[in-house]
Amino acid sequence: MNSDWKDALGALMGDLPQGDAPAPEETPAGESRQRGRLRVMRDKRRGGKIATIIDGFTIADDQIEALASDIKRSLGCGGSVRDGEILVQGDRLDAVVAFLRTKGYKV
């Protein structure tokens, strides 16, 4: 009885080319749906302090939060996520751009 359905499936599959199924396209963690380029800029905030702003995200908010956490941990600085953009404390433009490029983002 079990061989009947296997034979029927084998007959259906016989017309398809044999070989491995193509692997799904792999992307770096957190970049599953990012489209386009990100903008990284310096901005002077309250109290005259400089911050580095990253915006232009098209990914989910939880992925932005995870990316912000990775950036802050890697650079050893503070920051936050608000309204779909990441704010990194300090003038870290070059370091942020380098980090994002290693993660596969277009900056």
C-alpha cells in the first residue's frame, strides 16, 4: 500500500529534471528585505553634541533594533532607534559606514 503512493509520486516527478533543488538565496542576518541604499550622516543635536544618523531602512523594526544593537556593541558607544532610524552617539560616520558594508548593506 505504501509503495503505491511512492510509485505515483515517482511517476509525477519523473518529468522534472533530476538534481539538487536550488538553495534559497542567503543574505546576511537582518538584511532579509532591505532595498536601496542607507544614508549615514552627522547631525548636531541638543547641547551641541554630534550624533551619527542612519536612515533609509526598508526592513522591519525588530531588524532595525537588532542592527542598532550590533552597531553599538561593535563600536562601543550608545545610541537609540526612533522612527525607523538609528542614532549613534558621537562622530562615528566612517566606522558606521565600514560596519554596514561588512554586513552587506549599500551605504
